[in-house]
Amino acid sequence: MGILAAAMLLAVIGAAAAADGWDGSDADAGSSPAICTVTINPGPHGTGNALTWKVLAGNSVELPTSAFAADSGKYYLAGYSASSGGSAAYSAGQSLKITADTNLWAVWSEPEDYDYLQSDPNAPASGTADATWNYEPISKGTYSGGNPGMWAAMAEALSYSHGLAVDSMPDWMTMTHSESWNKVSFRGSPTGPGVWLVQVHDEHTGKFSIWWTVTVKASSDSTHALTFSAGSGSGSYSVPRGPRGPARFSRPPGSPRPGAPWRPGARRSPGRRSTIPYLRSTPSPTGMRS
């Protein structure tokens, strides 16, 4: 590839990076920043492969909400712990600033136990930040929930002038009902990425309970790779992969920063003048070196 073509390609990459939050400045103008390894494990009762990212110290990543799955339908993702089997210290979807090598484990929990406890597969399991989420399991005496028998039993208990007690519900959600309890709805707009447990039980018998979760994906649930080619030279480089979003990583030795003048023989040390944000667009950018 000619020098002019390579320079044009780098200019395009630089423009794309700037559009996603990179201002073209050097984050590490005189020193090499720390490159942190972030490892997120599925944890006890979780399934899936561990995630490993390389992130420049000082940047933040959103903890994934749907990268793993429970090994049983009775568990939900309650957050992340700094130790395997520990209590949740971080929420799914939370933005976590990375300052050192970090190891996290997913924490899986069970809802509150009752004599008759069932999950509701008809409740919308996913949502979108700042968009309305709505679920109406009882409408005009018709039980449209995923477990109509359970909702019917709860409705019968409600007919004794008792209500539904909330065991767990996110702050952004409200529950409404008609005076005769022949209509029950849950509604709200998620405020950002996360996993929220919704669980209610009848106040009359205290025996019937139903639950589900609502998930809004985090940016880290999608990852991108940034590849570097040798251009008119030779050599190979590792392919950094990391969470979609603003987290930055260090490019390999010898590749120019986005938008920098390209010249034959150009070489730079690892970690210097080298931050590129993961782009929000689907294509992965390609860096060039001499």
C-alpha cells in the first residue's frame, strides 16, 4: 500500500475515533500508562467463558449484564464480587473505573422463597434505557401472565381486599391495579444498563409468589477487536479485544496513533501516544505501521 493511501486510511480511523470521544490528544504524553488486565468470570452457578480485557488504567468499563447465563432457572444475576462465591459488591451494568488488574466473579442469587414460587416467562425479559417497559399480567380478569394458574391464585387472594406485597422492584418501575384487582400492571423506563429482579407475593395467604428479571444490556456485552497490519513492512501484532464503548487500550509497538502522520520507518514504544477508544460502530478499525 502506498504512503498516501496509508495516510488516508489512518486519517479515516482518526476521524472515527474522534467521533466516539477521542480528541486526538495524547493521554500519556511523557510516560507509558499502566495496562490493566480485567478478567470477569461466570462464577458459581454461572455458565460461559471468562472475559479478559486489556484496558488503560484510569478508564471505565460497564460490567456486563448478559455475558453469562445461570446453570439453573432458579437463579438470576445479582451483580459481581471481587472473590469467587462472595457477595455482590458491584451491580451488573455499573460503570467501574479500572486502576489496576481486576478480577471479578458473577454472583447468582435466588429470589425470596415461598410455598408456591414460580418465575413468569411471559414478562418481557429485556428493556431499553429511557424507553417504556410495560407488563400487564392481569387484564379485565384475564390472566395473560406466563403462569396463569399462579396469577389466578394470587388474584383470588387479592379478592379478599388484600394487595400484592413487593419483595423486589427497581426504583424506575411502578405497579398499578384496579380497585377490584382485575387489572395489574407494571410499568417504567429503565435508567440505564442493569439486571433487576421483580418479585411480588399475595398479602392474604403469604404463600404465592411470582418473579422475573428485566435486563438492559451494557456496552460491554458487545466487544470489538482492533487489528494492526504491517502495511508495506513486515511483522505481526496481537489483536486487542475489549468492551464496546469508551474504554481505551494500548496499541502494539510500532503502530502510529490515529490521524498521526505516517512515514516509513516510524516506530513508537508500547503505551506511548497510543490510546484508541473502542468504536461504537460495528466495523473494527485497522491501524497501519511501516
